[in-house]
Amino acid sequence: MTGAAQFEQGRDFHHLSFPVNPVTAGFLTFDGNIFVYHETGSSCSVKVNKRISFYVDPIISHSFGSRDKFNAFLSAKFHANGGMLTDTYLLADADEPLCLGLRYATVYKSPDEMVLLDGSWAYLFERQTHAPANTEQNFDCKMASMKVEHLICNNPELVKLDATVNRGYVGMLLTDSKEISYEDSVRKGQLDWLKNVRNKCETRACLFDAYSSRIRFIKSRISIAYPSYPAQEPDQDGD
């Protein structure tokens, strides 16, 4: 799962865990008859009640008004291509708590993406082409291309600070985010900091200042939930 967002105002809570970190996010597999949801080493399955070719069904018509508006929602929230959806699957009942979000849900499928609608929530699942990255760890220095990335990777202390900011960012997603999408304020704030603060640095001194200020900001936002930050909580794995 790469995204979760509410498509209409409602009081229902998201039944599937937010995908705040790709290595722990839930994912769907499908064999043509059964959808299997996997999360943190556990899994559950839900049978398909009915398969039909994709069309503007009553859910899309009522909640979005048109396919164009539905596609616009998917694009804005998830950068997903709704125009490629080809099949609709109506799911059966689900007994296991892990699969509560799939109980009588609707899945729209394309070759590379699946959109699951449950209540007022939409979840995006993308076809995995590589191993998921751990958002809580530092930037993968094997992928360094920008000057600022090389500056970070050539300094062990900056590498540690990068991991500390990333771990704090995941903490903010857990404590502050109302959805996981490209329109989420926490995600937009992190991307803005990366683009307009960290990536503008040309010296190590600038990077140390940028990371230190970001860590102070994150600490002010998550200190109640994560009182040890920037140190790791006792139940957290090492960076």
C-alpha cells in the first residue's frame, strides 16, 4: 500500500493501517479468485463475489459524480492513473480482524495498480518492482547523485542526522497525518524542507544547521508520543 485517503466526509475510521513506511506497509496479492492482504508477517484472504469490467458504478457516481472527478482524486492524492483501470471486483465477507477493511469492499484494478474502497476511504496498492525502502533509515548513499547527497554520505555524523530526521518524519506521519497522500500536510512539509532548506546547502556547516533545526521542529511535534526523540524509543530498531 502506498496511499490512504478519505474521499468523502465520514466518521468511519480507516480499517487498514496507514502506510507510513514501505517496509511495514500492508500489500495485496490476487490469484484471480481471492485477494490476500499481508501486513507485518500476518495475512488474511477474502473471496471475490463478482468481477465486472470497470465502469462508473454507483459508488463512483454517488461519491465523485463522474469518472473524470474520480480520476482527478486518484491523481491528486496518489499520482495514480485512473484511466488505466480495467476491472472491478466486489468482495465477499471477511471474518478476520486484519481483513476488516476488505469486508464487502470494492477493488478497481489496472495492470499496475489496485484501488480499494472501504466506507469513505480509498487505498492505493501498486505493483512492487523492487524491494521496499525503509523510510526510517538514512538516505541510500548508493543512489547519491546530487552534490548535497554526496556531502551527507561523506560524513558519518550527517548520515546519522539524516536517519534521525527520517525516523522523526515517520513519527509525525503516525501522530499528525490524517491521510497518507501527496496532499498530506506532513508529507508536503517534509518535501518542502528537503527542497528549499536541506538541498540548498553547499557546505557541511549548512547541513548540520539544517538537520539540527529540523530535528528541533520534529521533537516539538512528536514529544508526547515519542518522548525519547531524537534518541530512539526502547522498542525501535537501530538505524
